[in-house]
Amino acid sequence: MEASIPEQVIQPLLLASDSSHSLDECLQFLIEASKTDSGRSDLASKADILPSILALLQLLPYPSSRHHLNLSLKVLRNLCAGETRNQEAFVDHNGSLVISELLDSAIGDAETVRFGLQVLANVVVMGENRQRDVWLRIGLTGLTAGPDRVSKHCI
């Protein structure tokens, strides 16, 4: 496992991913597990998964950890696709700010920016309070989109 990642961040992810032996394996497992409604629901019941992914996004340096950052964004995108508990946890743990800061550092990286925007889209689709949080964090005040104009992404 990555030496620079604190135990309290990586341990919940390892437990949820059947004790994978590498960060790459762990994130790949979580991507697959979070592709289904039942998988997202199961991971949402483990209250420390989403905050651990957000912490990981803050700890991994861009661009040297781009691969793991993108995998983490895919997990987060899937977790927030139609799962209210994960969307609420995202807002409660300042996920919009975390994503906004990552997007600022990766502005020229179309793939990373795309994954980050997909995460935000999956959060804003479920209500005005979540929209407001995202728009305030990324500096797009005044924008609102109804669920009919934003679709969830889970790939």
C-alpha cells in the first residue's frame, strides 16, 4: 500500500475492498462495487468510505498520482450516482471544495476534469441544497438545474 497514506484513510478502503493488497486493486474493486444500486447502498452503509475517498483525493499529489486520483474520482462518481446517503456525506464532508481544488490543479487535464465534473453532476442532481453547495464551492453562483437537466453518471 502507498506509504504516504495514513492508516485511518486507507484502512476503511481496504476493509471495504476485501483487503486488497494495493491501492490500485482497492480502488478498482470499489469502482466495480459502486456500479450497482445495491453496491452503492452497501458502501453507503459503511460511513467512512466516502470521507476516506475525499481524504485520499486531498493527500495524493497531482499530477504524480494522476492515475490513483482518477480512480478515486471514479469511485466517488459512482458512489454519488443516485445514492442520497453518499450525496449527503459528500456535502457534509466538503466534497465540493475538495473537487474544486483538484479541478483547479488539473485544469489542463481533460480526463481528470471530466471525472471531477461527473462527481459534481451526480451530487447536484438530487436537490437545490446540494446544487447550492456545489455552485458556491466552484464559483458558479446563480446556477440551478433540475433533475431533468442533469443525468447521473455511473460507468
